[in-house]
Amino acid sequence: MKILYLETSSKNCSVAISDDEKLLCLCEEVSENYKQSESLHTYVEWALEGAGLTMKDIGAVSLGKGPGSYTGLRIGAASAKGFCYGLKVPLIAVNSLESMTEPFLGKNYDYIVPLIDARRMEVYTAVYDGGTGKELSPTEAKILDETSFEEFKDKKVIFVGDGAKKAKEILNLPDADFKDDVYPSAQYLIKRTMEKIDQKEFEDIAYFEPFYLKDFHGVKKKKSSDSI
């Protein structure tokens, strides 16, 4: 089965295509300006061209469902649902934090802790087993302080994601590893997507919503009378 993968939850706008578990093409770019709205469909076209396929060849769509950027997730979800409706193919959704652990599994870490930067000292995070990738603590929004993750002081742990930079500055974990140039990538959705397809864990396209984790807090516009 040819599968289209979309990951738009972070600064990395990422599109991949696989033939079952074999990665055929990956198009992605990390941008401080969150370019999903202008780049996503171009990357889909490029990925299809790189894989030598057309949209009609796609048998399923997989989405990194978050948590992460509210706007990015909305764009990714709307596109994924549109593709699924148009092609009449199933939708699979994978936790974006879970996909971030993929490159670090089996690297002799006891724990892998993804950290997606949120506001101020807040991060979106979860804890995964470094060998199996099993989720050990659920996804949450966490305010970092000096005592955060102190239960890992004597363990081999790596913190990955753009939230790792501020974590390194405040956490009292001198033996931990921190890698802050890691973003959710469509290529790391493949393994979990194949598992979900085997188990027939498909989303209800009509009612699917991304994993926002928190409500959106936009900038409140001033009323005209406020400026008088």
C-alpha cells in the first residue's frame, strides 16, 4: 500500500510517502515562520513526483496529530481529511511526540523524553521507554522548574525537541543528554502507522480533531473604543 504522511505540528513542514514500510520520498523544511499554509501542498506534489506516483495511487493518509502548533495542526488535519474524502481512503493519526522517539530507540537510553516548546517555561511532553518506545507517562502540558524530571537523576535519559534548550538551562540533570534540533518528521510516522493499519485503528474522518492538548489562546483584538 502506498501511504501519504503529513506532519505539520511544529516548525517542520514535513511530507513523506511510503510503500508499506519502505520510505519512497521525504520533503520537509524547518522554518521559524511556520510555512505549512504555503508549503504543504507543494511538498505533497514534490513527494508524489519523487516517488513516481500520482494521488490516485495513495491508499491511506497518515497524520501527525499533535500536540503542537494549533494553526499547523489545523492545516494538516484539514488537508488530510480533504485527501481522504477525495480519495475515499482511511485516515490514520499518530501522536507527534511518539514519532520523535523513533531515531533514538535502541541507543542505550533508559528513557526518551520529547519536549515541544510551548509558552514561556511550558512544554508538551511524555515519557517513553528507550528500548521499546512504550509510553510510560501520558502526553501533558508541563511547566518546567528545577525539580522537573528529577526522578531520572540516576538514569540515562535524553530530552529531544525544541523545548530541550530551555530544559537544559533549568533542569538539575548533569548526566542527561539534550538534543534541541529535533522536530516531528513524517518519515517517523511510518512504523506506528503500519501497526495501526494492521489493527484497523482508523479515524472517523467526519469527527476527527487534532490533539490540541490545550485550548487556543489568540491575541485579543482591541475594540475601537480602546484606542480612543
